[in-house]
Amino acid sequence: MWIDIASIVFICVTANHLGLIEAIEGVIRNRLPIISCPKCFTFWSVLIYGLWVVGKTDIPLLLAISFLCSYLALWLELLEAFVDTIYMKCYETIYDHTTDTPAADADEDNSAGSVPDMRKWQKKKEIEKKEKKENKN
């Protein structure tokens, strides 16, 4: 049961961090406040899971576990944001400027991030190099 609860917390927080919840809201064209907050989504998911597994026998314990998990979701969310910041700094170091990277090109409309298409970016860089050569001549 505890591994299941830890998995639920991780899934709820990571789904929000990666933008999956925003995509779901975009598909259904409606904002869902209960799932757009990682803490709320975690609380309700753990509570529903607990009621399903344990039943209605120990509601105060299930509420306590759900609140604890939502609090842990807050810290997990901060940890994921910290790791994301480190990733972006490393990415910036590799590509010199964050505005001139495959991820920056791919993420123009996606605040949560995405997988860049390297071929498109490389083609863009080749065109820029040709233009620079032509401008020098």
C-alpha cells in the first residue's frame, strides 16, 4: 500500500510538472482546479485510493495520510523544480545561450518543456551560418 501511495504522489506531481494536466485541460477546454494543483491532486488521489483499498473503516487515518502526502507533494514539486533549474543551467552551458537552443525553439508555447527536434534546430543553425557567410562577403 505504501509503495502505491508513493507512486500516486510521484505521478500527481510529475504530471503537473511536465504539463500533462495543462494538456488535459486544453483537450477538454475547461480548467480543473482540483487536478491543476499538485497538492490538491495528490490529496484527492490518495484519499480516493485509500477509501478504495481500506474502505470507510478508518477515515481519520486516511485523511491524515492524504494531508501528509499533499505536504510531501509540495516538497517533491520543489525538488523537481530545482532539478529542472540545474538541467537548464547545464543546457545553457552546453549551448552558450538559452534562447539559442533546440529546447528554447521547441518550448516557445510550452512552459513545461518538451523534447526538441534536433534536425529542425540543426537546419536552422546551418541557414544562419550561410547567412553570416553571405553577409561577410
